Amino acid sequence: MSEHQNSIDLRDAGAMRAMAHPLRLRILGLLRMHGPHSVGMLAEATGAASGSISYHLSTLAKHGFVEPAPEHERDGRERWWRSAHDMTSLSAEDYLDDPERREAAEAMRRTVIDAYHRELLDALDAELGLEPEWIAASDSSDGGAQLTLDEFRELTAELAAVREKWWAVGREPRPGTRAVRWITHTFPRSEQ
């Protein structure tokens, strides 16, 4: 879970189910990463029909993920939207004894992990169009260790601090920057 200030903490099963839809997740990601968009821009970016985008935006708005951005509208014919928060947090352990919220949280988390997988494969495909130094600066690795619960918590906290540091540095585009993505997971391995 993040310490980030502009975050929505999911507790409602309905909101979790809303985020369990791949297109909604993609729309929210586009708004968070690239700022306000019109319905038409989102349709073009996702390949989905404008009517579908509008439907999914209304679902996201109902649960507080997005909000209208009328200051971007030029002629009033097309609605603009922005993300209401920079990030979403969820504490899965809070729902272990609530079957409805546990199932909704699991569905959402599975959709997020599927999106990570697709994003990593897209990044691999995109390497052919990148400068060698940007490829060399990339990393794809994993690791494992035998840790106590306290050590495991420390590892997770240290990774969260690294994410927060670079989140703060790179929120706005600057000369010489390019969008960079990180995806981290820490989890106990099942004993096999």
C-alpha cells in the first residue's frame, strides 16, 4: 500500500468490481499517465467505440475514479475527463473474512496483473524502436530469499519508498524525459 497523498483506498466491493474490467482499468491508466482526455481521444487510444468509452467513464465516475474536466472542452460537443486520484490502493488482508469483498478484490487484482503482463509484452515489442541507451537502462529481473515476516515487511517498505521517491521526481514531463514504468510485486511463495 502506498503512502501517496492523492490516492483512493478501495473498500467497496462495487468499486473493486468496476476496476475488474480491463477497458476501465486502461481508461483510468491513460487518464492518470497522460492527463485529461476527451471521449474521442480515449476511443482512439483504446480502439473502443465512443459509446462504450462513455459508458465505462460513467461507471468509473460513479465510483469516484474519474471526474469531468470541463475546462478542456472547446465547443461543448465532447466531454473531457480526468482521473480523480493519482493511484489506487487496496489492502487485501482487510477482506479475508468478507466473501463478497474478497471475491471483488481478487477479480480486480487479477485484471491488474493481466494488464501488467500485457504491458510488459508490449514493452518488449517496443524495444526495436528505442535508442540502445534506453534499452540498456531497462531491467527485468526477479529474486527470492528466505525471510522472516519482519524482514519481508522491511523489503516491501523499502520498495515502496523507492517508488515514492521516483513518483515525486517524475510526476511532470521535463526536457529530456520519457515516460518510464515500473512494476513491482512482493509476495510469499507457496510451499511446494
